[in-house]
Amino acid sequence: MKITKIIMSILIFLIIYVSCTALGDPVNNSLHDNAESSPPKRSIEENYITVGEIIYFDKDRVHILRGDTIEIFNVSKESFTNFYLGEIVAVFEMDENIYDLRKFLVSDFSAQYTTMGMPIYHIKGFIKSTDGKKIVIKTIEDEITINTYTEIHLPKGMNVIADYINFDGENELVDIYNENSKLTLTITKIKRVENTGAMILSTKDENGMEYEVSVSEAIVNFNYSELEKGVKITVYYDKIRESYPIQVDAKMIFR
């Protein structure tokens, strides 16, 4: 889901850009400048090359997303087997064109940004109405109209969490989650898929039912290194497969 959000944010930005250009109103350049401010604050030595999200492992190379830029580094396979797809890492240069990955601890997950540096807002409420490519969400204090660009059919009264951006007074949907379709699970084991680097959590619910949760595409509010056996998580999922253990593609995970 992270990659989907990346694509979605770029699409939203391009649509806004084209619209504004057609109207003779150029996009504010600060949107590009803010992309540099969105990475987390440094929490380890200051001499790293970059900090970003792992989006792909390729033999002895790792692809890092920083803002709206993808960088590729030569890293020995032995050194990245302790890291996962979707994890935030710091990259250090060891020798000429040879790099090392190290854990990076994000201290605050309350602020989220698109790859273009635009803040993502996070609200809870229920669906008041849907009209073509717009949805109206009623919150405790207000109601918000959000553009969806594609038609989304959600039942009236459905409890949701919505992520959206605001541009020139218009709210644009990034993603939406069903508040009534979530799982509360306890981690029993953490696994790494060798060929992709994806993190898989073996978990159980309060009734002992077992679930395998794929983490790498999910929005999270924790550092991967903070997960361990016994930790409880809340999982909002995109897909769930009736196998055993039950396979879950997570969209968002809260610790």
C-alpha cells in the first residue's frame, strides 16, 4: 500500500499541476522544496549519505526512496539480510561506491507527508454521503468533503479513517480505511521473505486464531526494529485470505 500511495500522491500532484497550468496558475515551488523537509530528524551519527525507505532489494543493491527520489546503492547481501522492505534506514559509505545500511529510529510518526512533501491529514468519522468522485465524512466536530478522482462506493454510516491532502482549498483522498474491519493481534514470530525482503508477522487473536500479516506495504506508526514477540498491533487490511494461517495484506498497522 505504501507504493500505491506513492503512485497516488504523484498522480494527484500531476493532476493538480496540469489543472493549475491550464488555468495560468503555476504550482508553488515550495512543494518541491518541502520534500527535503519530510524525512525524519537525524537520530544517529551525522555522517550518513541519506535516510530513506527501502523499496526494493536487487542482488547486491538496495533501492532507497527519499522524498520523491529513488537512489540505488551497492550493498553486500550479507549486510541487508537484517533489513526489511519498507523499513526506514540510514546509508553510510564504507569504501568507494560500497555502502552499508544501519537502523534509523524515527522519533515521531505523528506527521506524514506525500513524496512531494505535502502534509497528509488523518481523520476519523463516518460516511455521510458519496456523490460520484466525492465523499462527505462526518467527524465529531465537522464534516469534510474529499475528492476521490475515481468513484468510490461506500455505505452511508460506515465508520472510516481517511488520509487526505489539501491543495488550494480542495481535499484530495490518499487512502481510506474501514474502522469496523480491523484486527487486534499479538505477534508470535517475525519472519523475512528471502527473495523480496518483506516482513511477515506471525500473530494470534484473542481466540487463538493464527494470522500471517504482510507489513511492507502498510502505513505504520512504529520502527520495524521495535517489533518483538508479545507486542500487540491493530491491523487494517486490504485483503484477507481464508487459508490457515489466515493471510493478511495490511494497509495500516498501529502499535
